[in-house]
Amino acid sequence: VQYAGRLSLADQHRHVLQGHGQSGANRDYVTATVKAIEAEGFRDTQLHQLATMLHGAHAPAPAEDRENR
């Protein structure tokens, strides 16, 4: 039911920016996922591109980021 199929990077970006679930903002989930796979020595090009796009988006920074400024 939750599978969205193959979305373009732009559509993924749009969905992630508007998404928020029980565990928090989807933007934070993408960022955490990228950090976790990097810690294991892996890289997913499309996921990293999405994270870069989200980092540059004009959306409120996660609480953790605001605390570290």
C-alpha cells in the first residue's frame, strides 16, 4: 500500500518535503538513512542526491541541527 513505485527524483523530493509520520519528518528520516549507510561504507547515488536536495531546501532545519548552530 505504501509503495509509490519508481518516482522521479523531483517527485521524491516533493513527497519527502511534505511528509511527516509518527517518527517525525521524512526529511530527517532520509538524512538519518544516508548517515547510517555511509557509516557502513556504502553509498546510494540517488538517495545521496535526494539528501543533498533536501539539505538545500527552504524548510525548517531539524531540531538537532538548530541545537548545533
